Amino acid sequence: MKQSAAILAATLVAFVAAEVPQELSHGMFLTNTQTALQLNNRFNIVDPVFGLLGAAAAANGAGDVTDLDCLQQIIADEAFTNALTIEDENQRINSLANALIYRTLEKNTGSVGLASVNCGQVANNPEIAALSQHQDPASDGAQQLNKDIALSLAVQLASVGADPTLALLSGTFVPGDVNDNTGAGNTCDTALDEDPVGCIFTLNRIVADATIDEINQAVSDAMGADAPQANAAMASNLSTLAAGMASGQISAVASDNGNAQASASASASGNLQAFSGNLGGAAPPLRTPNLSAAIQRSCAVQNNACANAANSGQIDANVGDCNAQENECRASANLKMKRVVKARQNGALDFGSCSDPTIQFADGLDGRREASFAPNNKGDFSQGSALNINIISSFICGRLQDSCKADESTVAACETGRAAAQGQQGQAAADAFNAALGL
């Protein structure tokens, strides 16, 4: 770790003269993402802060990652994947929330008003794939783009059981003067050992991208009327909210608003977004309930991102191309749902090269003293037991799609079962998952 710290310090010292310094401004999200990343650091990445630097500086801490424009996304994706394995629910949700927020933080660029390059890869986790980084607030179209990013983040936070209010903590600074050749803007960049929360919060320089009503509308559109709602009292002072999170006095977990079971079910629902078009970014995942509204929201968010990218010259396309993609997106998503419904009605789910994707709930699995969940078919689904059924169901659904090559109707049914299981306990959770697969 001492060597990593030395690399980081040397890089940042050399980098300040060339870029707008703000990579440490949201400090607590860097620290918490690093903790999750180190649970299984497959790419030997030095620190998440390198994902917020320009490509030249990022190379010093990117480890085995070669696509430096995607380093931030890869870090968030790896941290999110690792967080899914955490058994303690509160700790897991907090780690997932930190990875999601980190993915949306603004990256340094060479001058005030210069937008950063978007990643051209699709993340492994649909929750991460639905997001992109904030852009310099002085860049073209940044106000609307950053609002859309915050609203997408709120939906993804709610989808994992986190409080959507936290999306406001991803915000950036007041726009700087594009004619200021010092590149300083209105940023801050205090070292983490001096300000572990993040100077954008402690100096009260953060700008909220959206209102509470806008966040609640976006989350409700995507997840239904019973989705978790943002907390206006918490959002009234973002510096206090950030300090409370950093100290552990405020949890990322969504508060009980009388819809805990519905929220838990929605939070674990899988991605029913069949559309693979990626012009200007991938379409956010589709969540149940209220699928019709979710389809419209997912495709509309992608369309907004595409239009912003087209208008700023980041992609070789025009707004008409983006509108055409939105029409294709809606048609694709609706077609997928019709296939899922038909397959469920006919009992014709196809598990590809695998068989028996059911889950058992029993005592003594893998030598555990307490009852736990595990796949019944360890040959095709070689996952150890877990106390949280979501760990097992997520693995099975992923394996059905990747290794088993099951059809899309089966994968979607599996994700439906995964959502249903999260609203139950013990054997009832296993039964809910198995029933969704017709088994």
C-alpha cells in the first residue's frame, strides 16, 4: 500500500499543472469504492482516483486496464460485483451505493468547459451500464445532461435498496469561466487525509442536479408507485448528509416508507431491457413493477444521453438518429416482454445446455451451522452456499445467460424469480424463485 500511495502522490503532483484539479473532491466515495475494489482486484488497479484523471495520468494507476477512457467504469463495475458478495445487507447496500455514485463523478479534463470522453464498453452489471460520468458544468448542455445522470443514478440506487436521495451527492461544482486559462474553475481538491468526507461537501460547493420531486418521479416511473422515495429533509443540506454518511450515522439503505416488501422486490429485479443499441450509451435496465412506464423511461433516458452526445460532437450521429434508436428500443423491449409472457403461459422455458436451475434452502450446506441457500444442481451451477438468496439467484441467472446460453425468455423469468425471492424469507424465498422458472 505504501508503494501505491507513492505512485498516487507522484501522479497527482505532476498532474495538477495540466488539469482542473478535483479528483479528490468527493473523497468518501473514492475511499469506500477502494475498499470494495480490493475484495477482488482482478486488474491490479492502484486506486479509484485514477479513474477520475485524464488518460495520460490514469495510466500510472490503471494496473492491467488498457482502455483508459473506461477505467472509471471498470473500477465501478468491479467494486459493484465485489459488493454483491457481501453477506451483511446494510454493508452490501452501502458498498453498492458507493460504487454507483463513484461511476457518475465528474472526471478531470484539460480546461474549464471541456467534456470528458465517455466509455465505449458495456459494463458487466446493468446497474453500472446505465450510468455515465458527470460532465464539466461549463460544457455544452451539461446542466440537462448532469440532471439526467443524477436521475438515472437515483433509479439505480433505489434498485439495489439504497436511498435515491443519495444521487444528489454525485453533483459537481458551479460552472467555471471558460475564458479562465488557469483551469481552476470553482473546484477544490483537498487531500483525503485532511478531508476524508470530500471538500465539495465540507466547503459547501456542491450543486444539486435535480429536485426531490424530479427524483421521486424518475424512480416511480422506473419502478412503480411503491418504489423508495427520496427524503426531502436529508436533501436540504447535502454537506450534512455527506458528513453523516462518512461517519456511519446515516446509512445508504432506503428508509422504511411503508413499502418495504415492494421495495425489496423491486430492488432485486433483473434487467428486462432487451435492446442492445448503444448510440450515445446503453439503455438503463428495465425494472418491475409498472413495466410500461419503465420501458418508456429507460429508452427516453438513453435518447437524452444520445442527443447530448450528438449535439456535443462526441458521437457521429444526429438527433434524428437518436430518435430512431428510441423507437427501436421501445419496440425491442415490448417484444421481449411479449415473448416472456408467452413462454411462461406455455411452460416452454429453455435452459439451454443446463438443467435444474432451482435453489434449495437447507441446514448444513457447506458445513454451515445455520440454514442457507445453494443451487440444487452443483454441476451446472457451481456456486457455494450463501445466507442471502440474492447471491445464489444472481449467479444462476448470470450462468443461464452466459454459459448455458438459455433463451431470453428464460433469463427474464429467472430475473423475475430473483425479484420475487427478495420479498420472502427461508424456504418461501427458494419456492418463489423456483416457481418463476416453472419448477
